[in-house]
Amino acid sequence: MPDNNVAIENALPRVDVRQKVVGSAKYAADQYRPNMVFAKFVRFPYGRGKAVSANVEKARRVPGVLEVDVRIDDYQEMPGGRIGHIVAESEAAIEDAIEALDLKFEHERPLTDANLEKQYNGPKPTGNHEAIRAKFKDAAVVVEALYQTQVQTHSCLEPHGSMVDHRGDEVEAWASTQDVTGYHDGLKGRVGNVPGSKVVVHSDYVGGGFGSKFGLRAEGSLAAQIATKYKRPCRVVLDRDEEHLDAGNRPGSIQYMQLAADKNGRILGGKVHCVSVVGFQRGGGGVNNPVGGLYKWGDIEKSEDEITLNFSIPRAFRAPGWPQGVFAVEGMMDELAAALGMDPVEFRQKNETSPRRARQLQTGAELVGWSERKPDGAWPGRVKRGYGVAGALWPKWPTPCEAECRIARDGTVEVRSGVQDIGTGTFTVVTDVACKALGLDRSLVSGLVGKSFYPPGPGSGGSVVSRSLVPAVREACANALKQMVAIVAAEWKVAAADVEYADGVFHSKSTGRKVPWKSVCGVMKDSVLVAHGKWERGWAGESDGSSDCVQFAVVDVDTETGIVRVRKIVAVHSAGEYVNRKTAENQICGGVTQGISYALFENRIQDRQTGAMVNADFLNYKIAGPVDIPDIVPVLDQDDSDTGVRSLGEPATVPTSGAIGNAIANALGVRVRSLPITPEKILAALEPKGASA
Amino acid sequence: MKAFDYAIASNESGALAALERGYRPKASGIDLLDLLKERTAAPDSLVSIADIATLKGIREEDGGIAIGALATLEETGAHAGIRKHFHALAEAAAEAATPQIRARATVGGNICQRPRCWYFRSADFNCLKKGGPTCYAVEGENSFHAVFGNGPCHITHPSNIAPALVAFGAEIVTVAPEDGGRTIRAADFFMLPEDGGIMKENVLKKDELVTEIRLPAAVAGQKSGYVELREKQSFDWPLVSCVAAFNGTKWTIVLGHVAPTPWRAKGSESLLGKAAAITPEIAEKAAAASDRGAKPMSQNAWRLKLVRAAVRRALLLADGKEID
Ligand SMILES: Cc1cc2nc3c(=O)[nH]c(=O)nc-3n(C[C@H](O)[C@H](O)[C@H](O)COP(=O)(O)OP(=O)(O)OC[C@H]3O[C@@H](n4cnc5c(N)ncnc54)[C@H](O)[C@@H]3O)c2cc1C
Ligand code: SF4
């Protein structure tokens, strides 16, 4: 049985904190091998069109250039479209070759913005509520609104990249991937006739993935292709511009909702129409408007659609579809509460589907000082304070995972699994769970992940890694302990059942003899004792797999300038058992930070004339910085029914924008229904009422 | 980045000799390296001026203050004399960018940094400022572009300290190989596109080096206030800034980040007349007149509301009043 107390008592720093701080942690982008070549894609910069000429001969003559391949007349429908590649002995030579190519393009007016192109043809608020009132006879209030969210790019700190070293009969790759096993599967078919068993993938440290680093991807394919051709190590690492253009984005959304509630505050149902604003093709992560979950919605009629723009296809992005949906849904919850004259927390309590979230609403309200909240727009003065709340849930996706516990004669232990640590703290999770399971401390135990030759584990998606990994690690450790006990029993000539083990000491119940861990390791027959563990669907700990959370926001909005300062976020999360306090709280704080950035700043902007992205960097693509981050209070919520490790990484970022949106509306007395909530939009919202000073 | 020759000058004459041969000056390189990486600039040769001792430090002399071209924003923001007599300048320096950048950014580089226009910064657009045929901002994405000025280029001047230099009547001192150099009023240093400032933003010649910025002796009753409004609170440039300076007899109101040069809010200035004391009502009225002559573009009129707020607040702050 999982032990509820361990985890929460463990507040040790991450096992790799030193490596990360001093820079000795080596990422894929840090890999430089002797005799290495560099490869880079040639890209089309505009929304739609093609390259019409290129001076390939001149580019080939640039010293150090090995290969230039450009497709003229290959019609592209996204800025950053790949129209060829260059291989060279240095990055500088590649840059000079691109210059020498002197590419000429032809381009047409692109589709760059769902509002601009007027492509939305779904329902809009009309104020006509006859149909819905006819359907719901008990309707006391009907509210109707259109919500919009922007396109957010993944913006991983470590760019996407691969370094593939082809040595003729074996291949070694260093990849920035969130799925070591999947990357290996992709790579092994692309390296000539080297068998999969001779293909090794390392993903020791990864600087974020957020859903954009699954599979071999274009960079990995190019690195594999060139390495195979030249039998030299090949490095392909995207630059920041390419990251924004061709490495993933969260699609935008337009969401129409019309909902009715009765006079007691019970939601009766209504209509929801959701449109995902995607790239030139659809991809992962379209809007997931969580009517159906989260609250008791009653009878909902739901429809969906898509708008395509000239941009790269979207990819799954931390809680794909959820932040978009929750921003709209939680806004509607407040609009309904306001129409009924009810407190937003009280209104949610009435429609809550989860007793756990009902409890979190109460805890959070107390911690954030909800009683200080004033009616919408009633805070005195120019700078108005607002309070807002939003919730989320996260389902479970049981995913098989294997682990291996290896005990060496010197007493040290390695616990390995082919999952990866994308910044989440997985090294720490494996280490700490193994320490607890083996009764040893970190000086003897290393948790290891990120190699393709470790027992297979899931990719980092759906927040499944810790929940699948922890039971596998526990089982591997338990199996290893059984073998250790057998060694001791044989040595002492007692039955295995007579031998007990705790905290590094074996002990015979009948004779009272004791022997420490290291002494037993010293007499092992084999140099390494190996035990496996595996977790699959149906494991006993899977009693209640979903996670719940509620976040509260406090904001100050300057009504003269429209500038928002988030002052506090209280984030109450239940994720079952916590293995390490620091890594758990880090996940929450990171998710909240990304949520603040989504709520107020991040926004892909394309030039409407050409389709080029004008803010494809970190100066114009605004991301929340240290001064924009408020006091974040992570609360690890737990009760007796919370057994087993559950998901935490994704839900942490889901409700933040909804809570901030509601807090801003509470402060102002008017609502901005479009993300990001910028000073411009706030000033516009205040305009008709002349509320600004 | 294009390969370039690199020289390090140890004194002003060494630097000038290099400039004469076509080298471009590099101070701390914060802006310059970005331009090189984006290939917005691709000089064949650079000369580092960062080691030239005579360009460093801040001196109080003849009642005024001389800020060496290599003095950092951090030094400028922390200097006791500047804080006391030219408060708005100290604040503008101290609030720019981030602590790391302020520790390196030089005042010479700050007033000479190139604009942030995203079309200018992107290799994908050959706009007027790069010698191309058109200003893409006019029909394109111009939310952060100029709300004052006649074009045809619509950048906003990115320097935090430039408006304060204009407001305090600072002078910019240069050296040059041919005529030895000159002293230029800050107000004359920055150039509007219509006055020839399309491909460059100031009157400096290619081989001319800024050596120092001189602030005049402070006068009795001098006071000033600085306000900048930011969407993000760090790692970004302001949306709008304002310096309100009273020189004992009249107010000068200079706006930043709203026009291709620091921009005098003459509407506000004339409204204020000689009123030394600022009441909330006067501040409000002056603020309301701040958009006189504004020429917002298709997406940026909203920033005029910020201009108003900045003017109102800068005046109140200058007079030691609370901003309500
Ligand atoms: C994230 C970020 C945020 C920022 N935010 C702000 C902000 O809020 N406010 C603000 O004002 N700035 C801001 N900056 C810009 C920064 O302050 C400037 O880039 C810096 O001041 C430039 O100084 P430097 O010494 O590095 O100049 P360099 O990059 O070395 O030079 C800049 C230009 O000036 C020329 N030059 C330098 N010195 C001289 C001289 N003595 N004589 C003649 N020409 C010279 C160079 O040739 C070059 O063209 C920000 C920058 C970044 C990266
Ligand atoms: S504002 Fe100036 S720099 Fe920007 S696109 Fe127009 S001409 Fe170019």
C-alpha cells in the first residue's frame, strides 16, 4: 500500500539541482562530437507562396558547405515551411550559404488571424433567448457570450534538436525528446541497415517539451539522414525563430456559449459551439470545452468547427485544449453567478461534480481571503483589486511502465526506467521512491532515466509518467529485496520468512542476528543483482485516478492604463500521493507561471500582409518574467482516500487564465472575454461605461 | 551573423582611426550583437570602445554633470548628483530593461540603439529604414508603433534616457576625425524621418563617436518626475514614458516610446504655462492636452490613453504629490 506520509515529508532538493545550476547537466543541444557536421532546414518565411529562384551553385561554393538542396516552386502554406536543407562543417558556413542562396519568393495574401479573415460563421450573442427559455421552463437566467483565445507557441527553453552519430555498424543519438522510447522507434528505421539493438538514444536532460517533443520529428529525421549518408555525427538544432514557427503551438479558439440556470443556482443546460483556430492543417490540441465534466451542466447541445490559417499545424500543448476551454467555461460560471446575484464560490459549490473540488474551493477561499472580495467593479479608487476562481480536473490514462533495480556488490543501487526527465523532476522521483522502498538514503541510490536501453516507459504526455513509474519502481525494488532476503536466509540457513528487513538492516526473527545492507551486497554471487518491475492497467493503487484542482487569483488592475498586476495565486491541487514536496510544488508553480503568461502576454502575431510571424523571438513574443510573477501558494491537498501517485503536471496550468480572467472582471465590473487580456483590451472594455478615471 | 574583423581600441584616437577606416563602434554590444545575429546589420569590421578609460565614469564639474559614454545605466541610475538634481533621468535609467542589462548597457549605446520595429528587426522585410520601398507597419501590425510624427517611417525611439536628456537640455559631446567633434543639444541629436532620419535615428556621422553627455548646472526650484508604463514589468521596453521637468520658470514635458524621437508634448506644456505647483486638476488638464498633434496608426490609438496617464502622473510626481 502506498504510504501517504512519506512523500509529503520529503522536501529534499532535486537530485540533479547542482548539475543544472553549475551547467554540468548536458542537454542534446550541448552535444558537440569530433568530426561533426551541421545541418539546417531552408525555410519559406511567408504565409503562402513559394521560392522562385535560388543560387544553389553559389551556396555550394561557400567554404565548408557539403550539401545544398532547395526545392523551387514547392508551394508552402506556413511561415517556416521547409523547402530544403544545407549541410556544412560549421553553423557559420550554413548561414553564409543561406545568404549566398539569395532566395527569391512569390507570395500571396495569407490568412493570419481568425478575426481578421472573418472566417467565423458560428452563432454569436444576439440577446434572443426564446428558444432556450422554451426548452428550459425553469430558467431564471440565461447568459450568452463569445470567448476567444489566442495561439500560444510552446517556447521550450531548450530548442528542439538531435545529434545523431552513425558509426557504420552502430548509431548513437542525443535527442531533446519527451519520449525516449518513441524516438528510438522512429530512429531505428532511418539509419540504413543498422539493427534496432545497435541504436542507442540518450535524453539525459531535456529543457521542456510541453507536448512538442514527441517522436523523431523533422530535426531528428534530417540528422539521421545526413549522419547515415556521411557516416559522421550530424547535429540539427532549431534556432528561436524556427522554434516559434515550426515546433508547436496551442491552437486558438472561439467559443460561443449560451447557458440557463434556475433560481436556485442549478445549471439547466444550453448550447456550446467551439471552434479551434488551427494551422494550414489540423493537428493536436484543439479546444476542449469541458462542458460534460467539471460542473453539472445539465442538457447541453454541443457543436464544433475549425478555422484554418497559414501557420504550422498545432501540437499537443500542456493540457491540450483545456486552458482554452476552462477560460471560457469559468468565465461563463461567473457570468451566470452574477446574473443570479450569487457568490461565484457558492454558485460553483451548487454545481460541483467532485467532493474533492468542493473541499478545495473552501480551502482556497480561506487562504486567498475571499471574504475581502467586493462586488464586481466596487473596489474603490483607480487601482481596483479583483478576486477570481477557476477549477480543473484531469483524467487518468493508465500507461504501462517498466523499471529495473540493480544492486551492486558495493551496496550501491541503480534504478532505471526508459522514461525521461523533461524538467519535471523524474530523476528525483525514481530516486526518492527507490530510497523509501529499499530503506536506504540517496548516498546509495541513483534513479536513472532517459536511455533507450532502459526498460521501456511512457512518453511524457497526459501527465502519466510519475503515476505509471512509481508503482513500477516500487515493484522492482520489492522484487530486489526478495532476492536479497533469500541471500541472507541461505547464509543464515533460516527460512526466508524468518528474515525481516528495514532501514538498511536484515534481521532474523528466530535468532536475532542482524546484518547490514552493504555486508549482504558484498557476498552476492553475481556482481549485480537485477530485478524487474512492471506496472499495468488494473494495478491495485488505481482506485481513483483523476486529479482535481482549484486556483484563486488576486489581481490589481489600473483602470487608467489597463495594466494588470497579478498579486497572488492560491493553487490547491490534489494529485494523490506526493513523492517529493519540492518537485510537486515546482510543477504547480511552473504551471501557474505558464498560465499567467498565457492569460496576459503570450500571443503569436503574424503580419497580415505577408503572413510572416513578426514576434518570432523572445523580445516581441512576450512571456511573463520574474517581476510579473506574484506570490504563488501551492497547496498539496490530500485526504485519506488519496492513494497512489496521480497526475499533476498538466492540470497545474489549466485554471490559471480562467481565475485571472474572472479576477479582472471582478475588479473592473466589465469582462474581457479574449486572451491575452492586454491593457488595450481592458481600456476598450472600460470605454463605453466611461469607467476609466 | 556575417564574419567581421574585430579591433579593440585603447584610446579615443585609436577608435577614431578605426572609424575612419569604416569600423563600426561597439560598446557593450547588447543591441549591436542582436542586430548582427538578425543580419539587420552586417558590418565588415567592428571596433570595441569598451576599454577606453576617458569614456568611463560620471563626473560633477562646473556645477553640471558629465556622464561618460561608457557609463552604465546602473551607474547613471544610482549616481547621487543625478538622483538629486535630474531625478527623472536617474529613474529612467534605473527602470530600463533588467538588472543584468543595466549593469552592462552604456548610455552611449542606449541613445544610439536601433529601433524595435519588428519589421526592421526581421530579415524577411526590406522596409524603408533598410533602403526598401515601403513601410510595412502602415498596413500591417502597428500596435506598438508611433502615435506621433508624420512618417514615412513610424518607429518609436527605444531609449529610456533620451526623453530625460531632451527635457533637461543635456548636450551630447562627440569626437570626429575631421573637425575634432562637436557639442549637440539633445533635442537636435535625434532626427525625425521627415528630417532625413529614415535610415538612421540621429545626426551622428559614421565616423563620429559620442564621448559624453553633459547635464547643465541645476537651478533653484528644478524638479522632475518620470513615469513609464509597461505591459510586462521587466525584459521589455515601455509602452509609453514621460518626463516632466520644471526648470524654475517653465515645464518641459517629453514623451518616450511614442514617436521616432523623444517627443515634446507641447499641448501640455502650453497649458501649464508658468504654474510651478501642480494640483490634480492642473495635471488632469495638461494630460488631456497631451495628444495634441497625435497621428495614431490603424491599431495604436489606445496608447494615447497611456500617454495621458503618464503625463498626469509625471507632473504629480515631479511636484511631490501622490498619484491617486
Ligand atoms: C531584454 C531587453 C530589454 C531592454 N529594455 C530596455 C528599456 O526598457 N529601455 C531602454 O532604454 N533600453 C532597453 N534595452 C536596450 C539596452 O538598454 C541597449 O541595448 C543598451 O543600452 C545598448 O548599450 P550597449 O553599450 O550595449 O550598446 P551597443 O550594442 O554596443 O551599441 C549600440 C549602438 O550604438 C552605437 N554606439 C555605442 N556606443 C557609441 C558611442 N559612444 N558613440 C557612437 N555610437 C555608439 C553602436 O555602434 C551601436 O550601433 C533593452 C534590451 C534588452 C535586450
Ligand atoms: S516603421 Fe520604419 S522601421 Fe518599421 S517598417 Fe516602417 S519604415 Fe521600417
